[in-house]
Amino acid sequence: MACVACFLLIVASQASAATAPDSAAAGVGLTGSSEGIFVLELVLLLVVGRGLGELFQRFDQPAIMGQLIGGILLGPTLFGWLWPSLQHSVFPSDPAQKSMIEAVSQLGILLLLMLTGMETDLKLVRRVGAACLSISTAGIIVPFVLGFAFSFFLPQSLLPDPNQRLVAGIFLGTALSISSVKIVAMVVREMNFMRRNLGQIIVSSAIIEDTIGWLIIAVTFGIATHGKVEPLSLMGTVAALAAFMIFSFTIGRRIVFSLIRWSNDELQSEYAVITVILIIMGTMAWITNLIGVHTVLGAFVAGILIGESPILSRHIEAQLRGIITALFMPVFFGMAGLSANLTVLADPYLALLTVALIAIASVGKFSGAFLGGRAAGMSWKEATAVGCAMNARGSTEVIVASIGLSANILSGTLFTMIVTMAVCTTLSMPPMLRWALRRLPMGVEEKERIEHEALDERGFVAGLERLLVIVDDSAIGKFTTRLAGIIGGGSGMPITLLRQHADLSSCLPGGKPREHVRQLRRAAKSSANAVQQDEGTEVEEIHLTARNEIPVTTEAVAGESRKGYDLLFVGLAGSTSGNGAFAPRLHDIAAGFDGALCLVLQGEANARPMPRLTKGSTILVPINGTEVARRAADIALALARPRKAHVKVLYVIREKRVGRRPSISRWREEAMLKEIVELADRYDVPVRTVIRTHASADEAICREARQAALVVMGAAQRPGSDLFFGPTAMSVVAKCPQPIVLVASERGLRAGQG
């Protein structure tokens, strides 16, 4: 912190010198000085905010509290108290100068609300059930009533307009009643409670409270613009708001999905998807402004829709989160801190009112959430943990208070009191919640569920976000389409289908191949239905894009690869020669894709008709203890799951000499066999493990494959410009009559693993 203080003094001195009157250059430096001060303000807010945020995080406190306190220290509370003239030079009160940094801060509010919406998991809310509704309802009503009542005891000097006490009361009640999803989720995740039943209820309750809170703020802002409660105007605002919400989550939802998909698939410029996302957010914020409510609601709803988009990959979300966290969060919370002047709390009466506000906020929030938890059938310990969790306000509180200050609903002093309350309740919540959660044991059923979910999360298929499928009109091409549909349908992941050597007469309008689309949809729905039956997880829609107009070349595949595909399925006739070597076009396709490959192959010599996976079918999976072999087993289980086909896991011990002990250590293979069996039990797929001793692994695999419908085999790509996966994999492809699903690693997983 000493270096931050030195930096502050140096740059502040420079700012003071830059803004000193200079008659010789009076007509030259004004614009430059204004821009320089703006840049200096940004740098100071970033340095101090991020520095204190890092310090707070090291003590297990939210980083945004450090950013907020950094702004407080840069404001009249400390910097302005120690060196008023210098503080006014760096952060002048001139409206034109102030508007520059405030514009960045206001944009930060919209981006923060969009990010909050993107983190809002409505599926989690639906899955948890009625408990979170009871908690959130009581957790809003009790503190809201107490905060609203407290506003009528405030002196008129704390209100910008004494005639708007009702509006100020609604704002204060709302500020006391909503929780910060971000901070609640941070502590719950840190305590490894995100998968626990109680952890999901806590986060879901915070999501509902946040959503209801922004609706109340939107309506309250509409009331504030009229200066008083007008029944007809209020009814019109509520009706327009209801229409906006209904449109957003029906037609608007599809529009948002389509725009993100279109920008990701069609636009070639850099970060085009992020630009479209920002346009969506801005448009929805502007619409809410037109109907007379605050823009933050539009940004929040836009974030929810954007976060639910199936095309939004982790990479795109990380890019958005990066710029918001790095720039806009420190600036907004720093500016909020600058607006707070804690020196006013030197007045004993105001200090007493602030203590009362903190007590009302804490008691009201805790008791409301506690009573809601007890009404939902929770134990005393569980309800206590819920009450502790809901008392975190943090970013949400500060945003609400900032809106009230900018709308002249709250005075600067009342704003300072609310910010102080937000800081105190937020900093006290993490240790309280950690204490409460440590006292809660885990039940047997909950432990089993968490173990199952952890096992799922380690799986390769569970981590996939988007599939690219390249096929032709051959039998193996149609078979590949069905396999890709099974893999993608279970989680509803988007699938893009490229068809090589397309026959335009067999296409739907718009260039969609009829047979492939029909096969893929049928397989995807079958997989989705199986998952829903086992897990109760519903796939709302099969997201399929069939493109006939793109020639399948290395450049085209490379262009598609940049759009965020995790796995490439390829099924083309004539892909292999008699000795297992690959055709040139397969080399060209693979050269354009940087991710994992799934090649569906069949040797030309002893080819059989493509199988149909049924309840009596067997899928053979050879393993050798490598990561790519585990991926193959994961894909085999996903293929077997819809029809409850059998999976046979084969491990071949290769001996160089008769009577000599195996030369390969078996601990990795045994651990993998155990994990595959656990995963098969999780998916309710019949599985059998077989260990064979043989001098030749490929011969052992082909022998076991005689009774199998399909072989799924992992192999690492070997270095070189052409596709090569080692002699064992190539020999199996050449000798086995069954179709081979060759699960190939990314280029980073090289030889030695396959």
C-alpha cells in the first residue's frame, strides 16, 4: 500500500501542476488538460481499486469491497480531508469534466447488470423448487417493510425533496431487501457448497431476490420521474413492464439466440459476437428507458437471455468478463466510493442513524430469510445458514444507491449511510456464512448425488459445448450423423452439419440435406429423452444448423473451427485404404481443425453394413491408461446410454516374452477401469471389463471385436503433417470389419498417449 500512496502523491502533484493557471498557454492546454485529468482519474481508480481489491481477496473478502473502499479513500473521506486542493484538482466538480468519468461509470452499471444476468441460472431456480420461493419472499418482505418504515423517521435534511419521501422509502426498502448474487455465489462456491442442496437453495434465493429487486427499482424509477404516485401512470408502467418481460422471454429469447448464432457463424471480423452482445444489451436498455423504467432492468434481462444462449462459449464469456472486471468494475465502484463522504458520520446523530440502519438491515434480512427457511421445512442450522447468506448486499446495494443518487431520490448523506451499511453487512457475511456452513453435515443421498455430479464433470462429453459434423451421402456418413446426434442431443449442445459432395435435389429450402437432418434430429431426441428419463433434465430444443453451401476444404474447416467447436465428427466413404492409411481429403479436413477429432472409419476389405445400436448391442472400448482412451470410453458410454447397449472395456497386457512379467505398469489402467465402471453405473449402462494377455494389441482388439457392433478407440495424433495414430490404431482400422470410432486427441496430446 505504500507504493500506491507514493503513486497517488506523484500523479496528484502532476495533476495539480497540469491544472495550474498558465496565462501564456491559456488557449492551448484546456482540452489537453481535460483529457489528461480524465486519464489520470481512470488510472487512479484502477490502481487503488485493483490494489485494495487484491488485498481484500487475500483475506477472503470480496474484491469489489476493496474497489469501493478505494473510491472512498480517494474521495473527501481521506484524500479530500488530508489534501483538499489536490483532491479537487484530480477529481474536479466541474460538470463537463465530471461527466467524462461518470459516463464510463454509467456504462459500467449496464455492463455489471448484464454480467449479473449472465450469471443468473434460471435452470437452477427451477430445479431447486419451492424452498427458494419461500426464502426469497420472506427475505424481501421483512427488510423492505422495515426499511420503508425507517424512511419516515429520517429528518427532512436527508431527503433531496421532502415531498418524495414515499419514493425514497421504496428505494430504501428495496436497497435493504435484495442480496448480491455475485458475493453469495462466491462464498458458497469457495466452501464447496455449490452442489450441496442448501448451497443451491441459497444461490437460487439470491437470484429470485435480485430479479424481484430490479423489477421494483424499475417501477420505482418510473414513479420518481413523475414526482408522485399517479395510479394511471403507474398502471401503464407496470403493464408496459409486463409486456416487455413476456416478449423478452418468448420471442425476444429466440431473437437473441438467433443473433448470437448468426454473428458467430457468419461474421468474419474479430470479436463480432461481443459487439452483437453489446448491441443487444444497449437495445434492451434503451427499450426499458422508453417505457419509463430504468435502463438497468433491460441490461439485466439481456444478460439472462445472453447467458442462456447455446452458442455462448466459455471463451466468449471470458472475454466479456475480462473487460468488465478489469476496467468497468473498478471505475464504477470507485466512483460510487467517491460519492460517499464518511466524514459526515462524525455527527453523532447521523452516526447513530447509520448504526440503526445497519441493525435494521441485518436483523430484517436475517429474520426474513430465516423465517422463510423454517417455513420451507429447514432445520434450525440450515435456516441460520440461509439467513447469514442473504445478508450480503455488496455490488447490488451500491448500484441501487447510485441509481437513487443520480435520480435525486437520495441525498449525498443518505447515500453515504447506505454505502456504509452495504460495506458492513457484506464484509460480515463471508465469515458468518462459513461458520454456519461448517456446522452442516452431508446426508447419504446428497453425498451420492454430489459424487455423481463430480464424476460427470470430469467426463469429456460433459465438457463439450458445440459439435461440427462433416459427412457425405454414404452409409458411413449417415451413421456418423446418428452418432453425432446421440452425443450432442443429451445436453442439447448446438450441432453444425457440413455435407460434402451434396446433391442439391435432396435438400430442403435453404440448402439443408433432408436425410441427414432427419437422422440427426431423431438421434438427438432419443439421446435427450434418455437423459431426461434418468436425470429429469429437459432439453428444450435441438440446436441444429445444416449448411450445404460451404465447400469442405482445409480453409473452410479452419474458418468453422474458430467459431468455438470442441469436437469434429467426420464420416466419409473411402477415407481409408487397404492398409489403414487415410485418404488425402481426410488429411485436409483434419489439418484445418485444432480441437479433438472423432473419425468414423471402416476398413474397405471386410466392410459390414452399418449397425443399429440396440439394447443387445455391444460397444468395444480398448483402453491403455491414457487420457484419450478415457475420452473414448466416455463417448462409448454416451452412445450406449439411449438404447442401453452394452459396453465392453478391453485392456490388453502386451508381453514381449512368454513367461515374463508384464512390462507395462497397470496402476493407471486399473484406476481407469474403476472410473469407467463408476461412470457406467452412473449412466445405468451395462458394462463388462476384460483383461487379455497378448503379444499383439491389434490382434487382441480385432478378436474381441467379432461380437461387437462398434469399436470406439482412443488414439493420440503423432507429429507430422499427415494423420497418423500409431501402428496399433492403423492396424485395427485396416483389419476390423466393424466400424471404428477413432477418438483422436488435439494436437497438444501427442505420441506416447495413444
